[in-house]
Amino acid sequence: MTAQILVTGGTGTIGRHVVPLLRAAGHPVRVLSRRGGQPGDGVSHVTADLLTGTDLAPALRGVSTVLHLAGGAKGDDRATAHLVRAARRAGVTHLVHISVTGADRVPLAWTRSKLGAERAVTESGVPWTVLRAAQVHDLVHTMLTAMTRLPVVPVPGGLRLQPVDAAEVAARLAELTLGAPAGLVPDLAGPDTHGIGDLLTGYLSATGKRRARLPVRIPGRAGRAYREGANLARPGAARGVRTWADFLAGRAPSRPVA
């Protein structure tokens, strides 16, 4: 019988791409969430709370591989610690975790949480694989949508991003999940590096919006880290193919907004 794979965050932006890939490879998939979901062909749903550890034991019963995608603005270190303890007790033999580029170099609370989550995985005693990926296109789009709700958009100077396609991240994660534990693998980033102003220009053009811009400086150690590119993928990183322009062109057109 083909081994069952547990996917946390399986209904999210990347999870929606990766679950079908694991099914196509012949594996039954169990999706963990706080609210559950509708079962499908070879896909079941279980409810558990990673932040408290509630109901993780039954969720992991009979699972040999875990792909950990669930995450948020805070608490990832605590949630991942709960998961890895339950995985160790359940006899999981491969734990795959997605992190973010620069997790060990950008001095912010959320990156410290991401790094803490990595450490929970690497120190768990469970054979592991960790992939650090850049921000997916969808996340950058959501960020720019929020920024342009204001009539004047603050544009942080020196901030650069390497947006990558969610489907390409999912394909890499599926490959890693179906393979042997590989430790910390090369980062995955998009094909191009963009200043936030350039990303904003493309977004405004695609959506028909017009906004004034206000250059701002990110203060302190975090600002210096961003200006030095600490959030960017390390040398030797794998690169995606789909560009930011391709992503914008593939979205449904929006009505121009003044």
C-alpha cells in the first residue's frame, strides 16, 4: 500500500497546487487544518490546532511523511514545535518544511519565528528536508493591493524581492516530499530581482490604478539588512521560470480605478 502523506496548509496558496501533484504520484493525502474540508479522490481532511497541539496525535496516525506548509505572521516556531513532537511520537520518517529566504539574516520578529520553526525541524530527531523559498507572486500581489488602498503609496527604498510562482514552488516541494530526506536544500526564488517600486509599477499598470508615491526609508537593523539584500536567495539558488509580468498577465483584468 502506498504511504499516506500529511500536508499542513494543504488548502493554502501552495497547498492547492501540491496536493494534486502528490495524488498524481499515487499517494493518498491527508490535509490538516483547523476547520477541515470536503474529501476528494484520495484526499481526506483532519482537524487539529498546531498552535496548541490539540488533536495532532490522531491526525498523524499511520502517516510516514509530513509536508509542513502551514504558517502565519507569528507563532510558526511554536506551531512547528508542536508538530515535530507529535511527528516524532508517531514514527514519521520524513518531515518536509517550507521556510523563507533570508530567515537567518533579517532581524525581524516574523523571520525569527521562521528560523525558530526551522530549528524545531532540524533538531526534532526526525529525518528532514527544508526549502527556503522567496515570496510567491500571490503574496506580493496581496501586499501591493493593500498598499494601494491608500491614495499615496509608501515605497520603501532599497527593498528588493524575487517573486516566484506558487506552482513552481509546489512542484519542487512535491519532488522533495517524494524523495529521501535531504537537509537544507538550495533556496528557490523567481527568475528576476525587482525593486518594490518596479513591482508596484507593474501592478498599477495591470490594474489600471493611479497612485502617488512617497519614498520612505526602512529604519534600523532591519532596513540595513533589506538594503544589503539579506532577504534575497543565497548564491546557487534554484530559479523559477514564470515572471512577475507573466503572473500579472495571467490574472483576470480589473476595471481601471482612478
